[in-house]
Amino acid sequence: MPVGLRAPFSGRTWRAFLYLFLSLPMAVLMFAYAIAVIALGAGLLVTFLGVPVLAGGLAGSRGLGALERARARALLGLEVAAPEPVRPAKPGLMAWIGAVLKSGASWRHLLYSLLHFPWAVFAFVFSLVFWSVGWLLLSYPLWRWTFPAYLDQPGIQLVDFGNGHFYYADTPAKIAFTSGIGLLLVLAGPWVIRGLTQVDRVMVQGLLGPSPLATRVSQLESDRGVAVDTAAADLRRIERDLHDGAQARLASLAMDLGLAKAKLAEDPQAAARLVDEAHGEVKIALQELRDLARGIHPAILTDRGLGPALSALAARCAVPVRVTVDPDLNLDHRPAAAIEGMAYFTAYELLRNVSRHSRAGSATLDVWRTADRIMLLVTDDGRGGADLHGGTGLAGLAERLAAVDGLLIVDSPAGGPTAITAELPWRG
């Protein structure tokens, strides 16, 4: 059945209609409450009681706002987070009163109570009349018999010509026409009702939810926590790599050199063998230290920029990688050092995933700048199935990018190919 024919009978339409129907009593209650709070608080401001009364009224309006958010969630499917809580600077009643009065969210709740009332009255009347008239006209053939039976007229009066002549819907053609008008109204009803609820959605989100500034602060606090956790994890990784790798190898090297020194006089050949082994250990330790330093921040990235650094990174990948770097990304046009490092390590993690998990025969790495964003795309012809959720490495990478207002998009159907796009701010 087409959507337009299903809409009048869908649960979404009737829930939206119920929302508009219940909006009137809720709006009357909240409007009366707001007027009482304003009048009582303003009237008592000449005394000390006016301030706590107003603060208590604002706190009560936040409670009514929570009820409105719950109603919107249940009937409209609108998820609106609770606004930022009242945080007194110190314990005590006076500190709480001051925090409530300085809270923008509290005043927005009171403003909602005032502004929602006229809109709720209009939406209630319009939706109820429109919807009821539509269904009544559509079902007109079923109840037309009541006019001649009880009202002594042939049918519903459509037009009054003003000279004692009336236009009644009493013939089959007129009855069908009237029912057809009702059908049009019924079919249009769901879209009218949903259009009316869009205004309610805007008001609930804008006045009863957290402010954009508070949302941004909360996001920055979350991002800061991710950045701190990431830095701590990196420090633990570096410490572990040093302890288990280069440090242990250097300790073994010191022991070998000590044995070689002890045997140098009595057994020069054995001492020479120990020195040769120590030389090999030194080479391995130096390589491990280079790898560790490259993992912290590669020198080529600092000296030559992102393009050569990514080319060198791709050359070490186990899968052949074709690298394409925007010519604008050169030593004269570089993003902020933190963003450049994040782009490098994002490419490093993605190419490492290609080497370890994709079973790909080839891959590509494309980097370019668009407006104030730097884009990085890694594709491969492997088996696919990469998942951004479920605690995978990609989920951790997405959190790192989110900490700098970045974004990670994964397109990896089962069977491949895989395309992963990373987007970061330029901040040059």
C-alpha cells in the first residue's frame, strides 16, 4: 500500500495527533504556573521572600520541562537530553538560589511555558477540526440518513445562497463529492499533523534541552578525557616497548661486553665472538629505538612534511600501496603540527590493519585538502568486514579523531572492498 494511503492509519500519525491533543491541557497548566511564578515572585521582590520564591518557581518549571521531554520522547520519538544541572559554587541554600537564578536553562523552561501556550491552542484547534471534519465528510454516506430522519432536511448543507435557497448534498453525485472532499482531508491530515508537531519539536529542543554552549563544553570535556586516556596509553606503550625491547637488549649487551672484557686476556677468540654478538645486539637495539622514535614522531614528518612521510610509511607496508598526496600539502602549506601528526598516525594505523587483517593484494592512500579540512582515504581490495563498533582498533581510532573534531567513516561490506575515510580540521 502506498505511504500516502497508510499514513492516516499509522501509529506515528495517531501518536502525533495525541501529542497535539494533550498539548492543550499541558500548555494551560504550564502557562498558569509561569504566570503565577512571575506574578508572585515579582510581587514579593520588595521583600526578601521574592528571590527564593522565584528560584523555587524556576526549579518547578524545570520539573515540568522534564515531563514535556518525556511526553515528546514517548509520542514523537524525540530524544532531547536534559539541560545542564544547577551547580552551586558552594553548599548552602543561598548558593543554590543564586545558581538557579543564574541558570539560563531555568529561564528557558519558563519561557517555554509562556510561548508554548498560544501555539498549543492553535495546534489543538486546527488539528482537531481538520482531522475530525475529514473523517466526518469521508463517512458522510454512512450517517446521511440522520438528516431526513431527525433534522427534516435532505442532507448536509454545503452552501447558503442567502435567498432561502440552500445547496444540500442529497444526490448520489453530491454525496460522492462530499465524501471525496473528506478523503482528501483525511489523506492530507497526517502531513498537516506532522507539520504542526515540527514546531513543537523545535521548541522542545531549543528551550528544554541543553544550550549549544553547554553541549559544546560537555563534548570538549569528553574529548579531553579521551585525549588524556590516549596519551596515558601511549606512555604505557612506550614504557613497555622500552622495557621489553631496547632496555632488555641493552642490559644483555652490557653483560656480553662484561664477559668479553673478562675473557679478553685469557681467551681472545671467545672475547671476539662475544664482541661480535654484542655488535649484532647493538644493531637490533638501534633498530628498535628507531622504530620506537618513529612511533612517537617520525623525523621525516617534521623535516619534509606529510607527503614524503606517508610515502615512506607506505613503502614499509606489507601490501603494495599507491600513494596520492595533494600538491597543496607541501612545506609551504602545512596543517597544525598536532593535526599533521594525527593524520600520519591515522594512516599508520589504517595501513597496519591492511597488512594484518585485510588479506588484500593492493591498497591506495589518498590525501587532500578541502576547504578547512584535511581528508585521508585508505582503500584495499581485501576481504572487507571492517567494523567501527565492538571495541575494535577502529573504534579507538575514531575516538582519537573525535577528540580533535575529526571523523572516521568506514565502508567495508563483507567480501570487500574496504574504503575508510578520515576527516580532520586543518588548523594551519
